[in-house]
Amino acid sequence: VSVEYTKHSGDSIYEASISRDAGYDDAVGKGFHNITDIATGAVTHQNARYNGFGFGGSMTGAVTVPLFSGQFKANLALQAEPFHSSFFYTNPGFRQQISDKNGNNNGELGLHWQGDVGSVQLETLLLQRLGHSTDLNISDAPGDNQRFHNTSNTGESIARATVRYLPNTSLTLETGAEGAYNFLDGASSFVDNGVVVPLPSGDASVNEKRGEIFGQGTWKISDQWLVEAGARFEFSKISSTRGVIQSRSFFYPKPRAVITWNPDKQTQLRMRYERVVGQLDFTNFVASSNLAASGITAGNVNLKPDQHTQYEISFERHFMGKGAFVASFMHEEIKDVVDYVPITNSSGTFDAPGNIGNGTNEEIKVNLTLPLDWIGLKNGLLTATNKFDITSVKDPVTGSNRVISGQRPQDIELTLTQDIDSLKSTWGIFYYNCWNEDYYRLTQVRRRSTVPPYLELWWDYKPTADWSFRLELYNPGRFSYDDKLYNYAGPRDVSTLTDIEELRIKSQPRIYFRIRKTFD
């Protein structure tokens, strides 16, 4: 349920909204959980059931008013996102429950002003984000009880100013600076059958001070040629003040150049070179858990951002009014790939997010928007999105090349819609070819996938300008969620495979009905 309010008063705009949301995990359903012993071939079979849902809410407000010959906007957003999930594994005489209760409370305040100052355009931004998260992960089985708890407070403060100067209609110059301060205070605890297990970076306080200056020029040489070139220079210092006490400084130049050629109004060829630096996920600095699969993951305060050097060429062609074909190829060289590394303390060896060296990625994108009037489907539109990634990095355990953990090699989506003006309606069908991803740890390989088809069907009916109705059917084909764990007796390069654990859940369809009323 949501209520939205918007009021225009002269050049001022006032906005507010409040919503109550229900969220469900796509993989909710029933299936099996099998453990195959490699030495004997014996299979332990268990019935499996998964529940996952959350009821959250949000409030937003924004005010836009004229100020100092420009426009000022202030916005505030508050959001609560609790989520509870449980796995149940059962067979005669056995029952295991793995539950996970987590909550995320976030707030954001933004202040934004833009306008002309003399002969230049000035844009300023002040942004403050704060977050509080909790996670309670419990595994309870006969003779085995594990309990993991994490609490984290996070924050991000950003101040940015951008100056644009247009000496003529074909040239735009832009420069500016940004300063940011990020922090995380997190504490994790793990109890295994009543025994407290110390975790690497189980208790961490980390902050980052980051500054960036940048400059860019855009030159429209002619109606056919456009050149963009510039660079950003990032300076950062990451300090850990609890647990492992240390400080590290980084400097990253980030050049960028784009050449665009438009031989006619329907065709565009674009070439891009850019150096991109990844943003650190501060939750990786403190220990986390997934007791239903990979177990405990240590935190790592030595983590560095990955750096990507990208070379891309793309082609775009418009046709038949709404039709478009876009294809691109990107070669990406990655330094300090973020994956998993082993970290050892008094409790043993744990996997943790870490940098494992250099890697590559080859990415192909093909997007098609095709009007279907020519085959008799009036106002019909087919949209196809296809993305393929081929990643490669040297495995730090075996020394052989493999994909980067967590990278999905494909994304294939098809959407068919049709506007029926006589019925004041729009219907649509969405098909997704699902996904698969691998994770490589010291003593385990995890392979997650969803087995297609995944479908969505919907119908929109708008009888009047102020009323609209929407009926949605999600997942009528009932895709399967498959999670396989290949467990080794020790490090994968020198140890034998001991067992294969597989969880397969047959997901459930869902029906939604939405009513929207607009009041003047």
C-alpha cells in the first residue's frame, strides 16, 4: 500500500510518499536436500522447504524551490527492510531448521542546488546516508547448534561541486571536486555448540576518507562527430581503528575518452576508453555468515578496490519509428580482482573477501527493440536484452584459470507488450532465461543456478485518467532453484572431494492485483 502526494505552486514543487511493502524471496517452495558421499556413493535424502518474506516500509519527502537565481532541492528518505527466511530439512527421525532474521534501517538526507553564477553553471550536492543492520543466523539440528549474530552501523557523507562552462554551442567544459567520508562499525559473534569461536575481523571499525578532482571536455566537431575526454583523480585513505589497527593510502587516476560518429540520423558508432575503480563494500570488512551453504565468511580489513581498464565499441541503429538495434563489445582488464582468500587465526582457517590478482572480462551486449505492426500485432513491441560475460582469473588455490566468483555469464530477457487503445489496456509477457554463478573457496566450490523458465504476465487497464488497475502473474512456469556444494577434505589443490551437497527447490507462482487512484 502506498500514498503519494505532489503539489506544484508556481516554480515550487512539494512531494511526499509513504508505503508499506511486502517482499517475498523468489525461491520460496519445496524440494529436496541430498548429500552424496563420494567414497561410498551413499546418498542421504531429506525433504526441503524454504520460506522467505519481509514486511517493510518507507517514507520520503522532497521540496524544490527557487533560490539565488537557481533551483534548490532538499529530500529526505527513511526505509526499513526486515526479512526473515528459513530452510527446513526433514526425513524420518531428523529435522534441521536454518533460520536467518535480518533487518536494514536506512536514512538519507540530500541537499542540491544548481544555477548560473556569472558565465558558468554551478551544481552542488550535500548527501548524508546512515544505516543500521542486524543479522541473526541460526542452524539447529540434532546434536548440532550454531548461532551467528552481526550488528553494523554504516554511514556515508558526500560533498560535491561541479562547474560547467559553455564557451560556444559546440564546446562544454566541466570541472569539479568531491569529498566523501564512509564508515562502518560492526561486531559479529559465532557460537558452535555452546563454544564461542573467535572470528577474523569479527569486531571491526573502519573508515574511508576519499577525495576526487575531475575535469572533462565535450566537443561537437560537427553533426557527425562528438568527442568527450577527461580524467578523474581519486585520493583515499582507509583506516581500521579496532581489531587490526592500520591505515592505508591509495591514489587512482581515472582517464576517460569517447568518440561518437553519427553518419546519419539513424546510425551511431561509439568507441570508449575508461579506467574505472570499484567501490568497496564495507560489509566485507566484518565477518558474515550463510549457515545454509558456505558457512562463516571472515572479514578482511586489507581489502583494496578492484580497478578496471575498459575498451568498448558499440553500434546503434534506429528503424521503423520505435525500432532500435544496439550491439557492443567490451574488453576489460581487471587489477586486484575481489574474490575469496583464506585467512587464519587461532580458531582455524576461514574464507574472506580479498584481492587475488589480475583478471579479464569479455562482454558482449545485444539489445533489440522491434515494432510488430508489420506482422499484424498493432502497437505490439518486442524487446530483447542479451548480455554475455566471459571472465578469467587465476585461482589462488589451484593456479589454474577460472571464472571470477559470483559473476553471471549471461543475462537473456524478452519482453512482449501490446497497447490496445479500444480496450484502454496494455498486456505483456516477460521471459527470463534465469542465471548461474560459481564461488570458489579454499575447500569448497559452490554452484548456484535457477533453471528456466521464469515468466511474468500482466494486464493494465486504465478506464479513466484517474483510475488504473493491474493484474500480474509471476512465475507460472515454476522455475527451480539449485544450489550445489562440492566439499573437499582440505585445500582443493591437494585434497580429495569428500561429498556433494545439493539443494533444489521448486519455486511457487504468485498473483498480484494493484489498484491506483489519483486525486487532483
